[in-house]
Amino acid sequence: MEQSKNIDKKYLKLLAEKYPSAAAAKSEIINLTAIMGLPKGTEYFFSDIHGEYEAFLNLLRSASGTIMDKIREYFSDSMTGEEQERFAHFIYFPDENIKSYQARGFGKEEQKILICRLIKLCRELSSKYTRSKVRKKLPEDYGYAIEELLNVDTAEVDKKKYYDEIIHSVIESDSGADFIGHLCVLAQRLAVDKLHIIGDIFDRGPRADIIMNELMNFPDVDIQWGNHDISWMGAACGNLALVANVVRIAVSYNNFDVLEDGYGINLRPLSMFASNVYKNDDCKGFLPKLLDENVYDNVDVQLAAKMHKAIAVIQFKIEGQIIERHPEYDMDDRNFLKKLNYDKGIIEIEGVEYKLKDTMFPTVDSKNPLELTEGEQELLYTLVSSFRHSELFNRHVEFLYNKGSMYTCCNSNLLYHGCIPMNEDGSFTEVVLDGRRYKGKRLLDYTNEMVKQAYYTKKPDSVDFMWYLWCGKNSSVYGKSKMSAFEGYFIGDEKAKKEIYNPYYQLSNQEKICDMIFEEFGLNPKTSHIINGHVPVKLKDGESPVKANGKLYVIDGGISKAYRTKTGIAGYTLIFSSHHIALAEHMISAKDRVLAGQGSYINYKVSPVIKITERMKERVRVADTDTGEILREKINDLKMLVKAYEDGQV
């Protein structure tokens, strides 16, 4: 007891350094209490972005249509519908619009009108924030001037004159265009208070690096890792199978730009190796998917196919080595190169014998099929070196580690990418790892620890585990029976390729299962939601993203072009404001379907369909959030400090 009192006294003395008097402590109590009464900021949830940078940037900068809604609300009496659309597009893409305006002559009166409209919009968007919070979102340049304009009472004549003088001086100093650009970015930041990314930033789409740059510039963001993120993170840890995997997927989707221009990964050694070793192989089963054009490096399709096969075979060799090192993964049935009958060109998978459609393995020794050739070893060394020395890649991975985790609990919502592994009867699956049994929350906590260990300590078992997370059947970020890449390349039979989802994905549609998960994570089943990604929601087949009587949201809707034909939609944004929870559905218009043939193109200038799924009984205040809990604790500490001042203890 005495020790506890001493600790409390030491803490209060430290607190007194920041609040050196009772009056200072009381002033902060008043300030924090006032903040508790403000409406909560609006949270935005995105999932499975998969490198689609153009779509994501548009959704983020438009706040998934919310900025357009605000413009309609605040300017319907002063702007036509067409003017509102132009104003919104200007805010989303200020740089390109400013250049266009300047090219035709950006008049002073036009600048003044834009500035006044932007100030009005920013003032309305900032109304739920404290001045301190708004100040943190202000740009370094013009921050003081913008703050003054946001807080001037234009009803007073003198204040109106002051307001006009600030705008006049900005324009007369030839800073109008730059000032307008900063106001557009401020509007974007005020519309989205907090950003949640529910996994899979990487792969399939053209430029995940551009998305990562945007996220690093966003003031408040958290990330729940997906299996595709884990793959890139594992490559940064030195996992050779995942280095090969990252390259394989990029080549398979014709995404050379993200590796070469984005991260400076040297693929010339791979192209030279593949051209030489597979010169007599058409590699027909390895032709890349041409969803995007490379801007900086257009690789011949036939060469890309050879590169694709070369890196895939290397990957299967290294995966076989990992499987042999870790029998506890229970994945010996996936050690394909050791199971092949090279003389007959057949393989047995799950008790069924299949004839291979491709039997050319020039780098595989049938007596020692997992051994890398000298050329493959040299190629891998070059690739690993490129990843290790890519400054931007390592900055992005560091950000993923700093801002990411396997799951997050935030404001009564449980966020994770994939699943909580389950058995058919609805119980949590026990997984034996490192000689111990883990399930439910403990499994995700253990996984989180292993992911960090792989990066910060490079412990071999942890680095190997990153590969298991990518494709293991009991991986919470994957959660399927198998990764059927080999079957797709060499067999082609639909039955052989079929990947079976973990029972979680069906069971979680039940309210009672969601309640069990909430209790496992210490959340209140009456007020909580699960926000999930990973599995595309097939809206075109009548599937809904809202499940389990509103307790589960699955928001992988097909931002990735690769999935839009399956989902019939171009992605979801989940929006949690102080008034409601809503889903923004980013639709593919009939015109765009014709342009795209298969609906892989979407015009993001078209406003999404926003559907409110749950209205709050009362407006949610800061006091009702996780931040409110933190502020309450701080207020209690300050009250103790005030009492200590009054009692003469401090």
C-alpha cells in the first residue's frame, strides 16, 4: 500500500511539471470535458485495395461521396448541380484542375470565389472538431491564415473586412492557386477523421506503392494486415519463398511498374535467366493477366510468361524446403515437386491422379527436386539484394509494422482481414505452434508477436512462419484449405483447383457466432460489429455485405479489377459517423460496362450509392468512444492533482 502511494505521488509530481498549478489543472479539466461533448469524428473503412491506386485515391479524396453530399447540402441555393459537380472534382484533384485553370487564365475574381467556397466548406466540415485538432490538420504553409479565415465571424463589419483583406493579400501576392490547393487537401482531411484499412493493400492492381505514399501522408490511419500484405512484409524479412511470391504475382498480373519503377527492383536478371532456361518452352500456362498497361516497362507477353514460370518453379522449390523444416505446419501434401512422377508426367493430389498439362522442368533434378540450381541461387540473391536496398520499399514496410496489426478493437468494432479459424461445430480451432496450443484471440495475439519477431529479430522460425501465414489453412489472414497456384499452372482441373473456405466464413453469418467472437475479444455483443474483408461480396448474385443481423460487415466488394466481374460492383466503403453507420457502394454504370466489355472499368466521378445500415439512437459523442475513455482517465488524474495541490502534497 505504501509503495502504491509513493508511485502515485511520483506520478502526480511528473504531472505537475506540465500543469504547475491547481488553476492550470482545472483549466485542462474544463478543456477535456468540453472535448468529450463534441460529436465523434467520421471513420472510414476500406478493404482489399489490391494496388488499385486510381480508384482508392478517388474514394479517399472524395470521402466516398461524402464531400459531394456536403456540397449539395451547403451550396444548393448558390450553385447549380453542374457547378457543384465541378467544385467537387476540383477538391478531389486540385493539382490537375489548377493547372487546367491556369492554362486558360485563372482570374482573380474566380480565385476569390473558389477560396470563399472552400473556406465555407472547410468551416462546416471542421465544426465537430476542436480548434486544436483542426490546427493539426492544417498545412504548414498558410496555416495561420487558414485558421483565421475558419474562425472569423463575418457578421461583424470589422471582422468581415479583416476576412476580405486576408483573401485579397493572398491573391495579390500570386499565392491564390497554391492557397486553393492547400484548402482542397484540408477539405479532404476534415471529411475523413480516421482511416481503417482492413488488409490487402498489395498485389493484382498496378501501383500499391502510390497507395502506401498516400497512407503515410494521412494523419490518422491503422492497418489490419491481409495475407497479401504479409507476403510483402515477409519478403522484407528475407523469406525467400515470399520474395519469389511477390515477384511471381506482379509478373502474373503484368505489374512490372510497381516493382521496377515503384520500388527499383531489378528484374533484368530474371528476364535473362528465363529467356535462356525456358527458350524452348512456350510457357503457355503462364501468360500474364493483362488488366493494366505498364507505363514505364512494357514487357513482351511471351517473355513475361517465361519469367512467370521461372520464378514460380523457384518458389515451389523453396516452399518445399519450408514444409520439410516444419512438419507442424501439416502441409506435406503441398510439397508438389517431391510428389511428381517425372517419367510419366503425373501427380497424385488428395488421392486423385492427374496428368500434367506442362511437363517441362529444365531446372528440376528428379532425384533432388527441391535443390536450387546455381543460376536460380544467383537470381534469388540478386532479387533479395534489390528488396533489401530499396529505400522506399523498406520505408513502406516499416510503416506497415508501425501502423499495423492482426486485429484492432476500435469504438466497439472488431477489425480483422480474414477469419478466426473455426471448426464445423462453431468452436475455435486449436492450432499447435511452437509446441503450444492456440485458438481464438490467443492465436491472433501469438501470430501478431511472430510477425513482429520476423521483422525485428529475423529469427528463422518466425521468418518461415510468414510464409505459413500467406497460405496456411489455419492462418487467420488466409483461412482456406489450400493455395492452389500449382494446380492452376500444371493441372487445370477445376476440382483440383478448388479452395475451400474455413467454416468461419459461413458460421459468422450467425448472430450467436458473432456474439461468441465479441466475448472472446472482450467486447459488448449488444453494441459491437465485426468489420471483415478478404472474401469478395457477390452483390450481382444477391449477396449482402451486411450479415448476422447487422453485426458483421464484409467490405471486400471488388475495388480490384480482377474481382469486379464476380462481384458486379467496384468496392465498398464503410462509414461510421456520429449519426449512423453507412455503406457506400461504388457502382459500375451500364455505360462503363459496355466500355469495359466485362465491367472492369469504373468511372469514379459518378457518386456512389450511400445506404444507411444503422442509425445511432443518440448522436455519438467523443465521450462514447475509446478516446473518451482515455480522456476520462486523464480528467481523473487531473482531479487527483488538483486535490494534491489543495492538500499541499504537491
